[in-house]
Amino acid sequence: MLRVLLATGNVVVSLVLGAIAFGFVFLKFPQTFGNLLDLAAGVKAWLTNRGLSDEYKNWVRVLLEERQLLFMGFTIAVRLALATLVAMGGYVLGRR
């Protein structure tokens, strides 16, 4: 049960920290944020031009927005950072 709680806590913490990182970059680095939004728009265009049928292409267009892709990217980056910190902490404590 402890593992389930820790995993759930990791997801919640990464979502919160991802939102904080998203807002921080939005407010403090507007040029970088604009470049990241352009990159997300490129990813969306790449996904829609993969030879999908029109039905699936429309679903991708409707469900994926640039800010959603960018938020997912921030959340994944935070999860990777948290996993690295936990792994390093476990190694330092001798609990691989």
C-alpha cells in the first residue's frame, strides 16, 4: 500500500511542479515560452501529417492543443527530475 501512495504522490507532485514550471517560464521567460509554443505547434503538425485517416486526424486536432502539449512536456521533465533525485537519494542512502 505504501508503494501505491508513493506512486500517486509522485504523480500529484509532478503535476503541481509541472504547472509551477509552466507558469514560471510563462511569466519570466516570454520569448522562450513563445519558442516552446511554436515547437509544440510543430509537434502537433507533425502528428497530424503522419498519414492518419481523416477521422483520427480530426481527433488529434481537437484533443491536442499547443499548451496541452507544452504542459505535458513540463510534467514529463519534472517527473524525470524527480525520478533522478529519488534514484540518487536511494543510491546515497544505500537503498538501490
